[in-house]
Amino acid sequence: MSGLVGVWNLDGRPLDRAVLIGMSDTLRHRGPDGEGRYVDGSLGFSHQRCRVTPEEDGEVQPLQGNGGVHLMMDGRLDNRDELMPAIGVPPGTSDAALALAAYETWGEGFAEHLNGDFAIALFDERRQHLLLVRDSIGLRPLYYSRTDRVFVFASEIKALLAHPQVPARPDLEGIADYLLVSSRPIDRQEITCFEHVAALVPAHLCVTTRERTVTRRYWDFDTGRTLTLRTLGDYQEAFREVFARAVRRRIRAAGPVAVSLSGGLDSSSIACQADAIRRARPAICGALIGISWVGPAGTPIDEGRYVDAIEARYGLPIERIAVEPFVGLVQGAEEQIRAAEAPFIDYMWGLSRELHRVAASRGARVLLTGHWGDQVLFSPAYLVDLFHRGAWRTVYRHAREHARWLGEVEAGVLLRRLLVDLARYHVPASLVPPLKWIRRRLLGVERPRPWFSDRFLRRALRFAGRPATIGHGFHSAHARAVYLEARSKYHVHCIEWHNKSAALFGQDVAFPFLDRELLAFLMAIPGEMHAWGGAPRALAREAMRGVLPELVYARQGKADFSDFINLGVGRDAACIARALTADSLGVKLGYFDAGRLGPAVAQLSADLTPVDCTGAWDLADAFGLELWLRLFASGGEAREAATRPTGGEHWWRRKKQRSGPVRGVPIESPSSCDTGTSRR
């Protein structure tokens, strides 16, 4: 978790150091170990340093290589053992120095040789080009913006907005991607919430010269790869080996490593595996520390006995955090929005913040989490493959077994997903949008988020129902489902949120279940192996038998935080209602409908009692957008973006770039502006 900032004046003007320093200062939280800087003529790099791995000791970036190559890196390389002999560098070489040597060996093609969690910026004086590289899953954020005069990039958007040529103008497409997830394409990952800022897409390389900026994909999963083993035991052994490597890569650290531990299958597997690795290789990291959220005894979030079992089995010290004081939307909301740089509020932010605070107080700069285990270890898409093979009785038996393990409600959700997946494979893509429209008409499906204005929804929903353009050519529906989970824009958003939240406390957050090798393995094996006999996540569960305490291994259910989330959000309801009125900024800028907003908020606040927390999610979305607009987009450019006709392209697709911010323009009534037209 370091911070990258760069400026290249494309017109040759000498760099204003004050501009570079101002941008870098916004990322000081990413550099607890100091800042390194390189400035030469029209180019400037700044690196906010956070030392995590032992090889980084004493290193100051940006690094300088042969022939005027300058490189800085945020992240970790996982294939060091392959790279070092191939390049001819000694053990103990830092990851950034390895990346630099890889560029000097393979040139622009160096990125395809790298595996890990990283963002890299590199300038080659001889070739006069600037390269940006983002890891294959998108675990490290990297953003950029270009005008006719300047190219800028940074690990966080706030650094770009500190440059005088980058306006804080909202992008409706990006905002809709956060707030209307189920109605949006999953594959337009370059779009952010700011019109003049692009995200570098995972597994992509960006090459900038004075004349142009182009991006290309440098790596992707092999859609045709399959792996067939002889027995169920062989699959379990293979999973154990790949999973152990995924955990081992992420606990290579110069200091202590923390594990977010719930007592569920995913986080418990990580904690137990990490402890076993550290016992075998004590030098791999400092102390291993468990941190767990604790709910009141006897409630649906009481996981204490599972956590106690792990502590007793391994002697792992586990710090416990009480849940109740930290659930809600209002406390720390502005801090969260500033960190995320998006209208994204998590009602459990207080708990996440406390978890990072405790980890930091123990000296940990790495926090392991079991996130994404649910998504990649089990998907009902394998039933589509069984259906296509004519194994209809097996499909029926497995669906019944899902209900036994997950309960009727969740099993019903999975069944609906199965029907949607079957339709997706048998209905031409061109018919999907009109069929969805007919379904809404016939069934009277409610408009999404009724508090949004018609103008905003017309633009936001114009891509509703459009199938993903990625993930084609896979050998099975199961493999494609795992791939789309890894490539989903929403999940990349969540990864970025975790990265920026952890950065506030000088930490890396690491996801073993998003390890590239592990994902490739899970895609390659037959889908039914994931749920052998119909038991969800049977492969992972059986593979960890003997590693997990018996109580955790046999656990079927999960903690249900709905009641506590609703309780916490209910405590904040009055404050949220005061922020979401007809006088709110979201109404003035045309995002909310003045007549529908108040009643909708009142209804949501009154309905915070069901068994789920859908109403809390909706309140979080509306409140998050209002706060984001206040913090990032309160100038005239916000009104312009909200009411601009829909025919324009994003800045990186235009031949002529606009530059220069327009700040402090009085806000006009949305009704006085052109409503635009809707594109289909």
C-alpha cells in the first residue's frame, strides 16, 4: 500500500513542483515511511512509501534503471521465484527492482510476466513513453486523466483532482454503476464517477506518448483450460496446495500480519492455513494476529464459539470487537466518502474502521480477509452444465440439497439465478432487453429506486439488460460464472473501496480467494466438484478437513447481520431524513426527484424491520450520493453533468479534449435545463 502520483506536461512546459507536491500531499496517508520524488523538465513522479515486504528495507522509489528508465510501484510480486532466475537478479531483490529488471529484459511486454497485486508507473527517456500497469485482478487502484497539455496519474482520484487541469465533474454513467448495479453492464470498468478521470482496467497496460494515450489488455484467463483429475480426493489435494500458496504469498511481510476472522469457512480457512505456514516458516512474517467481530450471545451474529475453537486449537491470539457500537450510516460517513471517492457507504464502516485501527495498533501492515470466498467457491451455474448434459435428476437432487444447507429462502434465490442463467444461454442476446421490458410491463415491476429523477433514470438505465461483452468462449457455464465474478465492475469497486479504506491506517488488505492461480484452478475443474453431492462449497470444506477445528468444519449457516444493520441505520434515520429533503443538493442537481424523495426516505426508514436489510442498502445509496455530491461536486460542473444531453462520449474517446476546471458557478434549477435524449 504505497501511493503513486505522476505529471507529464505534454507540451514540454517545465513541471511546476508545487503542483506535484500538492497532488502527492493528498496521498500522505499512503506513505507512512516517507516520500520519494523525481523531477526532470516536464516530468515528475512522486512515491508515497509504505514498507510491507522485507526486501523493501532501505529502498527509495522512484527507481532509476539503465538508459533513463524510471519506475515506481505499489504492491507485491508473487512469482519472484520464477522471475529472479529468468532475469538474473539475486535473492533479496525488491519487487520494484524485479519489475524494473523485467522491463529492461522484455521491454513493453514485461507486464505479461508479472503476477501479484500491483500498480506500476514507468517512464522511458529513450522511447519517450510513459507506461502504467495494473495487476490482472485489479487489486491495486490506478487512475489517469489526459488533456491536450498534460497527462496525470495517481493511486487515488483525489490526487488527480488536485491538479488545476482536472475538473471535478460528475459522470452519470459512473454514478449509475455504483447505485444501480443490477441494471448496469459489468464490464465498463474504465468509467469512474468523474467525467475526466479514467480507471486503468485490471490486466491492462496504458502507454502514453506526447501524441496519444492507448490501453490494451496484456493478460487474461485461458478460456479453454480444463483440469480433470482421477478422484475427489485428488481435487481436494490440488485445492489444498493452490490455496496454501495463495495464503503464503500474502503473508510475506516484514512485520506482523492480521487476519479478519469471523468463524466462517472462508476466513477460518485463511487463518488456520496462515498459522500452519508460519509455524513451518517462522521467518515469513512477524506475529499472526486474529481480529473478530463479536455479537451478543444467542443472537444471529453470535459466532463466538467458532472463534473460540480456532483460538483453542492453534493458540492464535484473537482480539474481539463488539458489533453494536459501530453499526450505522452517519458516524464517519464523510471520512468514508472521501476515502472511497464514490457514492459508496457501508453501514458496517465503523466496524471495518475499528478492525483496521486494532490491526494498526498491533503493528500489522497486512490484513487478510476471506472476502470473495462466497462468490468463487460456489455458484449455481454448474447446474446449467449438468442440465446441458442431460443430468436433470442430478440437478433436482442438488437443488434440494442446496435448500438443506442454505435454507429455503437462499435456495430460492439460487434457483431463480439458475433459471436466468438457462435463459441467458438459450435466448439470443438481442432479445434480452425487450424481454426484460415486457416482464416489467406485465408484472408491474417497480421502478428502481423511485427517489431518482426521471432524467437521471433515463440515462442510467439505457444499458439495462445489455449482456456482458466479456467472458465468452469458456468451456463451461461454471467457468464463465467464476470469471465474471472476478471481472465484475462492482467487485472491482469493492476491491478499490477496501484498498482505500485500509490505506487510511497504513495497511494492505489482501484477498487469498482472489489469487490468480487459485481462480484459474477453480475455473478449470468441473463445476460439480465445487458442490459435490449438492453441498455448497464442498470442495473447499473437505479440502480443509483436519486443518479446521471440527466445529468450524461442520458449520452450515452464516451469521445474519440484518437485524443489527437495521437497528444501526434506524438510529441514524432522523439524521438521514434531514439530509435528504427537497432542498438537498441531489435534488438541485437533478439526481433526485423532489416530490418522491421525502416519502421514499420516510417509507424506507419505517420498513427497517424485515429479515433482510434491503431498505438499509437503499438509504445508504441515497445518503451516499448526497454526501458525495457535497464533498466532490458542489460546483457548477456538477449541474452541467447532471443535465447534459446523453449523446456525448467519455473524454478518452473524444478527439478534442477539454481542459480546465469551472468552479463556483451558481447552481440552476434542473427544470431550466435541456433534458436531453435517451439512447438505446
